[in-house]
Amino acid sequence: MTTTENLVGSDFARLSRRISAAGLLARRPGYYVARTTVVAGLFAAGWVAFALLGNSWWQLGVAVFQAFLFGQIALLSHDLAHKQVFRRRRPTEIAGMLAGNLGIGMSYGWWMDKHTRHHANPNHEELDPDVDPDILVWSKDQARADLGPVPRFIGRYQAFLFFPLLTLEGLNLHWSGIRAVRKPGLRRRGTEAALLAVHHLLYFSALFTVLSPGMAVLFFAVHQGLWGVYMGSIFAPNHKGMPTLTGPAELDFLRKQVLTSRNVRGGLVTDVALGGLNYQIEHHLFPSMPSPHLRRAQPIVQAYCAELGVPYLQTSLAESYRQALTHLHEAGAPLRNRS
């Protein structure tokens, strides 16, 4: 349908009007109350089971369960950070710190700052912190740069090491939060530090009170390792293997977000497991859109991209990992070719 209104404004503005007309930017308080209640209830039930089981090998099942719940709480923190739940900053920050800092030991303020910069410039090698070549290299240009010994070594084999390295991602999230509260500049630094300290005190006290030292260490390794793998598996399909950008911005907002993002097909299980981030294109275009609306926005965005002739990539979950790992292997080629 072509009208004067549809021709006014940028390509994104016209898409935004369609999305708004469909009611997809409206809040969903009932959904978030229900989702938070279920996740918090399961999280509490997991720790009750932990206390009742005592020093048992069955605790490894609790570790797996809580790795999944830590991921689900992180996804709720993500939605909070994007103001999908509350409009105002204060309730958003309070809920975010309770979920992130106290619940799973991850600094909400540090993560929100990092993730905001990612959204502003996705896959930009100089501006997106998610593609810094600190451990992995994300392009051949990065591989040819003057790298430290760790990324230089890992980069050669990074496609094979990617998932094993994710077992350390949970520890990386904890340590990044601790580093953030140790430095000036973090908003509500004292509150964040106190909540992180309470989380770690309660967590390690529970492990070493209920379990023997050896079992406590094993529970920790399984729990934190699988949480890291789960977190990495949620975020890896979204941008890894998609084009990376450098230099001054040449793309408009719509193309910058669509061309650097990948959607993952799936049903209800995929939506729950990935927290709606399988609709990564729609999420990047409309970050404050409640996650249950992303599925409904997807056909509107895809059809609009087809009208504009903008490539829109959507794959299966397995194919998204294949593309990401293939890209990592190709990006590391200059390191393997060095004498």
C-alpha cells in the first residue's frame, strides 16, 4: 500500500510506523509478571532441592538445572536493561541489580553499558566491545594486527576451541563485574559491589556448607561451566559470522542493524531457550519491544526488507553455529599462515 504517509521519513521510520500500528511496542506487564514468577520460583526450588539433597551425586543434576536458570535470569536482566519491562529508570535499575548482581553475580551496570555500545554499533570492529580481539579474532584484518600471545595462539584454532572456551564465560562474567565495581565511573558502584559480595558469600557458603569440598568444587565447575556454554550459545548465533564493519558509518540505522544480525528459526522451545533473541534482527531494530512481540514483528520486518531489497538472513540454530564457526576458522587463517 503506497500512501503519502508511507513515503514520509527514513526507511526505518516507515517500518516503525507499521510496527507501532500493529501494537507491538505496547508494554506487556502481565507477561513479565508471569515470566518473573516462574523463573524466580524455579530458581528458589532449585536451591531448596540443593539443600534437601545434601552431599549427593544428584547435586550435579541441580548444577545443570541452575545453569539453565542462571541463563534465564540473565535473559530477564537483558529485557530489563532495554526497558522492555519498566519505562522508568529507577525500577529498572533496582530490578536489574536484584536479578543480575544478587541473583547470578553479574554486574548489571557493567553489562548494560557494554551491551548498549554493542547495540549502537553491532559488529563494528572499532566500536562494538563484543568483537574486540582480546581472545578471539573476528576478521582477517584483526588477525593480521599486532596481537598479544594469547589471541595469537588461540586464533589459529579458534573454531575448534570456541565451545570449550565458553565453559569459562561464566567466570569471565563474574570477574568482569568485579573489575567494574573496583574502578570509578560505574553508576551505583557501591550498591552493585555490595550485592555482588552478598551473592558470592551466599553462593560459596551454600556450596561448602552442604557439600564436601571435592563435591563443592565439582558442583561449581559443572554449574559455572554449563552456564557459560549456555550464555555463549544464546548470543553466538546473533552476529558471529555476519559482516563486520570498520571506519565511519556508511549505513543507515535499518541496514546497519539488519545486515549485521541473523535470525534463528524455531518454535516455542527455541523462543524460551534463547529468550526471544532468536529474533535478533527485530530486537536490534526495536530494542524496547517486549520479547513476546518479536515473533509477531518478524514477518512484518522480513516483508519490509524484501520491499527494500535489503538482505534478511534467517537460518536454523544448527546452521547458525556452522556459519559462525566457519567464519571464525576463516578469520584465523592469517595466523595459521604465519611462518
